[in-house]
Amino acid sequence: MAHIDQFGYGWITPALSYALSVLGSALGLICAQRAREAHGTAQRSWWLMLAAWAIGGTAIWSMHFMAMLGFSVTGAPIRYDIGLTAASALLAIVMVGVGLFIAGMGRPMLVKVLVGGILAGLGVAAMHYTGMAAMRLNAEVHYDTTKVVLSVAIAVVAAAVALWLATNVRGTLAVIGSALVMGVAVNGMHFTGMYSMSAQLHEEQGTQSGATASNLLVPIVLAVILVVIGLVYAVLAAPTADDRAGAEYLQNRMAGRIDQPQSTAPAPDPHGLAARNEPAKPAQSGPDPQGLASRFQSRR
């Protein structure tokens, strides 16, 4: 059996892959939260598609490829079939999108989350092994059945948890914490699947066709950067529920639909005009304990 190294560049590739999975998960959860706040099917569908790109494309597939940069088989240079590599990316995005639409459209229900999680998890596992099948090397590849089944189970559970978080999580701290957990689950599924692989070198070593990992690195990194920038712009540019409520309030104020509070305090009268126009009130007689008023009248 050939020696397989999962961390050819040390801690760099697993750290970058975990960072990508957390970033994609956070953006996906934010897009899913915006989908819950959206008015109308079209807006909700738009945000769910963006969430599928973030989770399926960035958190899962980009993480998978970044981790594969550190993967090597001693004595067998690895090339990648470009068509299968692209198909694995499309598979991740589509299947995560299917799960999100099942769980996120209409009334949220646990059974919808479970069904969507199973489909999305199977799609993520299929993406992983399609990406592995895209490798071209002078070796016979074998997989341990137990580890493969375990990796698929992790993918299904992780997908179901991700869909539940996507339909329930609110608030910045909750999104960050959930993204950290999702990053652990995604990386756990990937490396479990990778450890299920073993390779037996061919006796005759020939030249394999396909692109090297370094050839694919630049276009994939550029694509990830553009997707992340687009997702961040979409999230920041779109109005939140508070923004819409404030805009509606201002619109109602300008349209005169909100009654203005009327003050009961009297208007200021700096010149005393009201006092001058009022008739003089007779003075009220107070107590006359010594009878001064009656004496004055008798003298008259």
C-alpha cells in the first residue's frame, strides 16, 4: 500500500479549509435569515439560492478542494479531471439548494428539515466522492466500507443540522456560533471520507492527463473571492426587517396616515391680548371682622 499524507503543507490547508467552511456557513445562514424575512416567493427563492451558493459552493466544495491541496500519495503524482471537478461543485450547490428549498419554503416543519437534510447530505457525500473520482493517479484506489458509511452519516446529520439552523437561527452571535459548529461538521465529514481511502501503486508508472492542483488553485480562489464579495454585497445592500419597518413608518408619516399628537397647553400670549379683551371680574369681598364696610356706608 502506498503512503497517503493528508496534511502535506502542515496546518495551513486544514486551517484554511475550516476558515472557508465557517465563512460560507455564516454567509449562508445570513442569507437564509433574509429568506425568512422576505415578502413573496420570488424574494425568498432568491435568498435561498444565495444561501445554496454560500453553503454548497463555499462552505463545502471550496473547503473540500482546499483540503485536497494537502493530500498526496507517495510515488503517484495526482492530476484532476476538470469536468468531474466542476461537476462535483455543481452537485454540492444543487443538492444543498434542494434541501434549503424543501426546508425553507412555506411553513417550517421538522419533517421538512429531515427530508431536506437527507437529500442534501447524500448530495454532499456524492460531491465528496465525485471529487475523489476526479483524481487521476497511477494507483488502484480502495475505500473502507465502514468509514465510507460513517462519512455519509456525518454528511446527512450535518446537513440536517445546517438546515435546522438555517430555518431557526437569528442574531449575530447565534449565526457565528452556528457557523463554527457547521465548520467542524463539514471538515469532519471530509477527513473521515479521506481516511477511508487506500491506494496500491501500479507496477508501470505512466503519465496521467488532467490539471494539477496548482493549475486549479488560481481560478478556484478567484471564483471563491468573487462569490464571497457578491454575497457580502447582497447582504449589506438588501434592507433588513427594521429598515423596511422604518421606511414604512416614514412613508405613513409623509402621507398623513399617522395622527399627530395635539398639545393641550395654551398658546403663548406675549402681549397679554387675551387678558385685555376679557371683561373685568368684580372683586370678591373677603372677611370684614371689624364691620368697616357698614361704617363707611352709614357715614355716607
